[in-house]
Amino acid sequence: MPGMSKHIFFTLHSKFNYSNLMNTGSYLILRFAVAVSLFGHGLVRIPKLHGFSLWMVKSFEHSVLPPGVVRPFSYALPFAELIVGMLLILGLFTRKALIAGGLMMVILIFGSSMIENWEAIPSQLIHAAFFSVLLNYIRHNSFNLDNLLRKPH
């Protein structure tokens, strides 16, 4: 039956949802890209945390933000970047991690504005936009640990 194998192929082919695969695949690539960016920022800053903090406090010495605000933030930021990045890599608490990442970008944009570091703002805006896109299309977040935790065992 030569026509039978062709019939089976077209039946399987028509039932396969390529659009959904493309949406979930695209979402995964974008989620990973943003996640690795944040994770990498945190990972390289933590070993030199004290030096990073000194640099940030010095960068803000002529701003309206007091060192008492900048210093704790400078110590917390690398850990926040690392944690949000790791959560997004794993797809764990994805919605909360995306919101946290977006809020982190808003804070960084505010800080960059306070010291007139206009060169840093485009990158921060791009990250904020990606967080917003990921949050808006979270229904396509199929490859993650969130789904495993939701399913009854």
C-alpha cells in the first residue's frame, strides 16, 4: 500500500503544531539570552564584590544618592542579578523573576540617570523591554520547572 504511508505522514504532519513549537522555542531562546546576561553579570561581580562596591560608590559620589543607599545596593545587585538569572535559566518562579528583573532595570535606569551615565541606559532599556516581552508572552513558557512543579505526581 504505497499511498498508505503518504496518508499517515500527512495526518501526523497536519496534527503537529509547528506554530506552538516556534512560539515556545522562540520564548525559550529569549528567556535564556536574558537569563545568561543577568547570571553572567552577577557571576563576574561576586568574586570582586568589594571592588565593585567601591567603584559604584565612587561613581555616585557627586549624585543626589547618599553612599548609605548606594553601598548596600552595590553589594546586593550582583546577588540579585545572579539569582534572577538562575531562576530564569531554570524557568523557576518565572513570572516573579521577570517582574524582579524588570524592576531591577528600572532601578538601574534611575541610577544611571542620577550620574548621567547615558551610555548605560540603552542596554538597560533593552533588558527592560525583553523582560516586558517575556512577561507578556509567558503563556509560551513551556520548557521550565514551573510546569513540573504544577503537575500532580
